[in-house]
Amino acid sequence: MLEYKFDTQLLIEGKDLSEDEINEYITKNIEGDSLLAVGDDELIKIHFHTNTPWQVLEYCASLGEIYDVVIENMERQANGLKG
């Protein structure tokens, strides 16, 4: 069994976005691992393993428009099922 079940990926489009601030917020407030928050001040790609993907979506939606949202169940994938 995986410690963090959901691979959560999305894009945030907005203004004055900060990779560092997003990284810091998610690290301090949402339990998980394998965080990537990369991009520029108008577009950030998020990749994060967590058991609470809705918290990631809620936070990111507060920063701008979110799209290309993908949430995959890595536990199912590890068992040969569709994630």
C-alpha cells in the first residue's frame, strides 16, 4: 500500500504566481510528497502525491484558473488496474 494514493496534476493560469510561495504553502498545509511546482508568473504546473487531492484543487483554484486536471489512483495502477 502506498503512503500517498493520488497523483495530482494540474495547471494554474493567473497573474503574479510564485513557484516558491505555492511550493511553501502546499508543503506546509497539505500532506503528501513528490511536489513539483514549476513555471512562471502566469502559468504553473503542479504535480503532487497526496491522499487529499481536493485540498490541492481548492488551494490552486484560489490562485487562478485551473485546468488540465488529472488525478490518478496510483494504488489501483500498482495493482494493474486503470488509475
